[in-house]
Amino acid sequence: MSSSSAAADGPFGSLHLEHTSTVERTAEELRRAIFEGDIESGTALREVALAESLGVSRPTVREALGILVAEGLATREPHRGVHVSTPEADSVRDVCRARWVLEGAGVRRWREADPDLRNAVHEALRAYTDAVAAEDTYQALNSLHLAFHVSLVGLTGSPRLVAMAENLVLELKLALAQVERIARNAHDQADTHIALVRLLDADDVDAALSFLQTHLEDAERSIIRALGH
Amino acid sequence: MSSSSAAADGPFGSLHLEHTSTVERTAEELRRAIFEGDIESGTALREVALAESLGVSRPTVREALGILVAEGLATREPHRGVHVSTPEADSVRDVCRARWVLEGAGVRRWREADPDLRNAVHEALRAYTDAVAAEDTYQALNSLHLAFHVSLVGLTGSPRLVAMAENLVLELKLALAQVERIARNAHDQADTHIALVRLLDADDVDAALSFLQTHLEDAERSIIRALGH
DNA sequence: GTCTCAGAATTGTCAGACAACCTGACAAGG
DNA sequence: CCTTGTCAGGTTGTCTGACAATTCTGAGAC
């Protein structure tokens, strides 16, 4: 696996060509529209309408919808089409519980973790706090905040666990897109994360764990409260 | 959510019609062929060949292949087609490490877990040991063995974690299909699992955890050794 | 032996079509 | 009033056929 900061995967390891298929671009555009709030949760994603609206064929749209369904951002019912998922309180609870399992596993391995991975956590935190200081857009802040949490899972060194965490984060972004007004909390959370990393740097894993747990529980509660209203 | 044993979702809650699409049946048939050993790992899954061989159209095959790729059973390279994944030692290690995180999380929650979930573990174990006693087929034994491990993850009560575990198990089945000769170990493992559940019933979670860890590490080693040959 | 290049094979995407199915409404009958 | 039968409209599931882009293959040139 390529580590961060332009590792040398051969002479041209840093090069990367965006080999994006039409299907992938379609899926990405749908994701953006969902997270941006252009498409409300629950709305039907009609194949023909999307096809002519995006200028692609129906099979392409269909395949892209399959991706979204696999990611949990939408649900497909036979002969009834696919609809954007509506985050229920139950699913938010489940996502947060799963998050705690994955991120906790990462934090528990802080000491044994590869220094590169520990560094990745620091970088993710810095990217987030910088964006907060620069008063970046709401979506950018969200992405960086969640990227930090994923970097915690990265401490396990397991690509599959990271992939799972990224999927969970996608669902969380969907839920957050429903409750834009949490944006003002983003700044407060920056301090919380700094404190967490400080505990880790002091090798106080147990304290970091319980700190993380309460942080995740707080997030769960605040999202559910915002949704329930 | 409907609980087990014919819950009353209205007057006809126990009824359930299998709503299987052609795509799903195609994917299932491919999975069967892979796990059964009809298709070796690494072989190319050509769309037209599969289409006329299965009596379905190319788009249908294509969509089914997309499912397999999403499950990790196959890999797709742009313009080069999809091939059955070849389990590397690295990926087996990763799957087992991820398994440890998920199953460990389940075991850790043994005491707080819903009695139904604890019962599900007992039932999964019994189904497995019964099959071992009846000298069932190799694949059936494998499925039941892995189903037991998934039932441990079920202790978390998180559908998403269970889904992740099921995905990992699929990859493991792919690896095991490559090394049929581990079959004779299945009987020995039954005793191991009985011992694990006995520790749980005694509420000795810590002992169960370390027991599980060594069991998973043993499995990892034996699979990798068998693959490496 | 290595390089180059035309042709075959395969995938990615498209257009059009049809059957199966869901939804809603309306009439018929208890 | 409530249930059932029927029909029209729209949507999905699947098929057929096609074409461009890309990759693989093998023969010929140096």
C-alpha cells in the first residue's frame, strides 16, 4: 500500500492519472448533489430523468445507482425504483456504534502503530484545524473532520477496516446533510480533537479511549436530536 | 425489526416470498462456482462467454460481475475485464486482523448483549457441531463454521458490523476454496469453538478474548501456509 | 532477438424495445 | 361502506444490437 507524503512506488510513484469512467463520474455527481442538499432525502431517483438530465444513457445511470445503493446512500426496492435513504435514529445509532468499534480498535493500537500512520493522524488533525481557522465551507469542514476519524481507524493498518470506516462516514455525511444547522458546532469540536491527540501523544491510551467514547456518544445524541426535531 | 420464530407482523407475518431477480441469481451462481472450485482463482470472467453460457444477456452478467467486484470476490481493471481475485498472504492477514476487531468487539459485549443474540451464538455452534458429527460436505462445514464467527459479531447488535463480517467471510471462503485440504482440520476446530462458548457461558470474557485471538491467529497462519505452498 | 504495426478480441457506452410490475383511479358487487 | 375486479399510465428489469476506445496478439522488418 502506498503511504502518505509521495512515497516512492518506483521512479514515478507520485504520478496518478484520474482514470474515471462515466459510471464513476455519474455516481460522484449524484453523491455531491445529495451531500450538497440539491437532492433531499427520500426523493426518488428516476433512471430516465437522471439519464437525460446528466446526458448519459440509462444503463450508465443504473450502474451508478447500484453503487450508491451498495454504499447505503440509497435503497432499491424491486420495480419501485431507488430512493435516497432517509437516516433514521436507529441507523445513526448503529453507525455510531460501529464507528466506536473501528476507531476504538485504531486508538488501542496507537503505541504499536507504524509511525507513518501516527503521523497521518497528526496531519489529518492539522488539515481540519487549519480549515476551521480559515472558516472553510461547511461541507469541507465536515469532510476533514470525518477524515480525521478515519485516520484513527488507519492506525490499525488494515485497508479493509479503513474501507469500512469510509463507508460509515458516507452514511454519516448523508445524515449531516439533513441537519445543516450543526455547522456552528464544528469549531467547538476542533478543540475536542486536539485534546484527544494530546492524550495519544502522551501515550495515555485508556484516557484517549474513554475520551473518544464520550465524543462519539455526544455526536450521536446531537445528530439524533437534530434529526428528530 | 421482526424478531425470530414467526413474529406477528400482522396476520400473515410469517409469510415470505423469495423475490429473486435474474441479476441476483446470476451473481449467486457465479459465487457458487467460485466456492465450489469450478472456477479457479485468477481466471478471467468474460462477459459474452458467461452471458451465452448462463443464457442471460450481457448487461445482466455485467451487473452481476459488479456485485462480485463490490464484494471483493473479483477485481475489475478498466478495459481489461474482471478476474477472480487471487488471495494473497497480505489480504488474508488483513481479513483476519479485521475479523479479530469485529469478533472481539462482539465477545467483549457478551454480558450486556441481548439474550436472543447470546442464544443465536449457541444455536450457530450447535448447527456447526451437528454438521461435523454428521460428516457433512466440506463447503457446508465451512459455511457453518464461519456463520458461528459471524454470530459472535452479532453480539454487538449492530447490523452494519454484521454485514461487514459477512463480507470478510466471503473473502475467507474464497481463500479456503483455494486450499481444500484444510478440510480435515474442521473436526478439530469444533472442540475449539465449544471451549470458547464454555468460557463465555462462565462469563470469563477476558479468557474468551485471548482464546479467540489465538484461534484466529492459528487460522491465519494455517491458511497462509496452505496458500504459500 | 527486438521493435513496430495491423487486426482480433474485449470492454465501455449507447439507443431502442418489450414484458413484468407497481400505482392510482374507477366501476361493480356484497 | 367496504371489498374486489379492471384498466390506463408510468417505471423498472431485461434483452438485442451496435459502435468507439482500449488492450492483446502475432507476423513481418531491422
